[in-house]
Amino acid sequence: MKKLFYFALIAASLAASGSLPLQAQEQPIEIGGTASFSGTRKPILIHLSGFTGEVAEVLKFDLYVMGFKEETSENALYELSGSNNGDVKAELRFTRGGGGAGAAGRPASLLAQIYTGPNARALAHRLADDVVLKVTGINGIAETHIAYKSGSGRTSEIYIADFDGHNAQEVTHDHSDVAAPCWVPGRMALYYTSYKLGGPSIFYHNLSTGERRNFAHYGGMNSAAAVSRDGRRVAMILSKTGSPDVFVCDADGSNLKDLTPTREDESSPCWSPDGQWICFAGKVKERRALCKVSANGGPIRPLETAMGSPSEPDWSPDGKWIVFTSQHGGNFDICVVPAAGGAAVALVSGEDPSWAPNSRNVIFVKRSNGNRVLSLLDVPTKQVKDVTRLSGRESSNSQPSWAR
């Protein structure tokens, strides 16, 4: 019952995410123009005062991940003050340093709110998202959720958690190798690969009802399911015809079509937000490359990145960017490239990236002392925070998917 209640809470927040209106007078922050990445941006300086304990800890973590940096009141552009003795009370103001002084030289107030409820952590997340919306004009991601693989081999399972790793819940109990969880956009449901039946099969799992069904169990490989934004079509990697190809079908499994009938190995499909294109990792002239193909079939088009051995692409929800992993020797980098192709930019060491709903943050995997740790990246500032509180097998958490 506790698990189903938690899943219901996530379902409610998923329904709410993306529904908050943007402030008409403010423009959304773009990662860097329409043609090229503009490089590292400075974080937004903010001063926090009056909050204590868990609420203060959550606010500092959330705001840092979303591009803010704590600063003294003299140097900050914004001040967030308040208290959390019972309810969470907060006021967000421009400081004089921010150029937003109001009447009689007093700082102009942007937000004055009292947050009520039994869960102080959830209230702090809500406040952090409100601050981000007021300052940047885009929705925050503090109330979003992730899915991921925990463990390795036959000791791995699929988990879901809050974006910061709290409230982790085990989804599978297969006691077998699992891989590649993928959220159904806007729904409390996942696709993932499990070896529960012996070979790799793709399962669909409705977390609200507990219903689970075998979605793809053809001969050979069945893996890397990816769902279109409208939830109507699924791309995946199948080797039923020989080498692993990108296939697409309807959400009920019908109308299965091979989009890449080549002798090369393809992997990691992802959808453009408009559902017209699928990006994947393949080979061009014997070299690893990112490629695109129409979701309805057609010629395979290489995507220029100017990076060695690109893999694991993920298309940003706003359609502008593709984040991916680049391998050079034994090292891995998280890179971003315009969706139309061009010169990619390396952001941070890591692999397995997944965009947040705001097209600004990325969750990825960092290797540390033989372990795999999930980390959160703010792309414009390159600020990184490890997700260190995950339940499950702490030595290996990988293959994250951010709910959108």
C-alpha cells in the first residue's frame, strides 16, 4: 500500500508538471542561441537566510542544480528569506546589487508565499521551483522523478525516485539482469528490458495499477525502448532479422517496422519531440556516429558532431539539442550538439545522459572508484551535484531516465 500511495503521488506531480504558465514578461533561458552552444554561463547569485535543517539543505541543493549559487547578501542579485517553523514562509526579492530596488530604496518583492503541508521536504522542493520560475521564466525540476538501474547482472533491479534520489522505490523484483528504463511521457508507466524469461525481453509496466506485460520477446535482442512524446509509438532495438536494428511500432505492438535494415549494429534510439525523427547511434563508413531516420522510414542521415565514438543520444524536450556520450580511449564525456548537427561541446566527464523536462538539466552516470554514481548537471553553468542518497545497491546506479 505504501508503494502504491507513493506511485500515486508521483502520478499527481507528473500531471502537474509542465502545466505552470510561464511569466509573460520573462523569456525562457536557452542553452545557447539557435546555432551554437555559447559556452559556460555564470550562475545566478542568490542569498538564503532564515531557513534551517532539511528545508535549508533542500533549497541549497535544488537551486544549485538549477543554475543558482549561494552568495553573500552584499554580492547576491536575489535574496530568499523565510522560516520553517511548521509552515514554510518565504519571500524572494531583488537586492540592490540586482538593480531591482523598489519604492523608497527598498528591494522589490518577487514572491511572498506560505507553504503548508506535513512534508517539509516537499514544501522546500515546491519553493525552489517557484523561485526558478520567478527568476528565469521556466518551470523548475525539483518535483520531478527519475528511473534507473541499480546493481549489476542478476543482482540488478529497476528503481524510481525523486530527482534528488530521495524516496527510492524498487519497481522490479526479477532477480535477473535488467536494463534501459524509459518513462512513458506524462504517465506513471515504464518500459524496460529484463532477462526474467531467459533472453532479453522488453516489458511495459503500469506503476499505478501494477500491470506488467511482455511487450517484445522476439528471437535475439529486445532492448532500448523509447516512447514518442504522444505515447502512441515505441522505438526499440531488435535483432530478429540478424544485426541489431532500430524498429518502430504502435504502442499496442502492431505495425512493426524495421527502420535501419543494415548489417551494422544500431543502438539507443530516441525521439524528436514532434515525433517525426528518431536519432540513434550507428556506423557511417565503419566509424561510430549519430544518425537520424524518419519515424515512418526513409534514408539514414548522419548527424555531424565532430566527436569521436558518439553514443547514447537523447533529444531535448524543446527540440533544439541532442545530448550524447563521446568515448575517447577509456574515457567518456557528456556532450551536446544542435539537433540539426554541428560542432558538439563536451560538458563534463560521464555517460548515459537523459534530459530533464526543462531542456536545461541532464542526469548522467559518473564512474568513481569502480562504482557508478548518478549525477545532475546544469548545462549552461556546468554545475554538478551527485545523487548520493539513492536506495538500492549504492555501488552501481546507472542508465537513468528522467520523467517528462
